[in-house]
Amino acid sequence: MQTFSQTILELLRDETGTVGLEYGTTAGAAAGGVSGAVGQISDAVASASDSVSAVLTSE
């Protein structure tokens, strides 16, 4: 059984992996358009925060 902190770390790691993929895809599609990539990262960070909040409230 995982500890609470391990679960949080996994959620953050999952979201961070998503950020990396979205950043690469967005940067490629926008031909180096940084603003699009930054927007994707902001969305993913917000998603990570939501995930953590969901876990905290479910405990």
C-alpha cells in the first residue's frame, strides 16, 4: 500500500510527464511559438493542482 506522499508524488510525476509531451508537441506544431507551450504548461500545472486537491479531499 502506498503512503499518501507517494501518491501525491506519482500524481505530480504523471502531470510533469504530460507537461513534457505537451510542450514538445505544442512547440513543434507552433514552429517555436513559446506562448502556446507556456499555456499548455499552465493548464497542466492547474490540472496537477486539481489532482492533488481531489486526493486531499478524498482522504
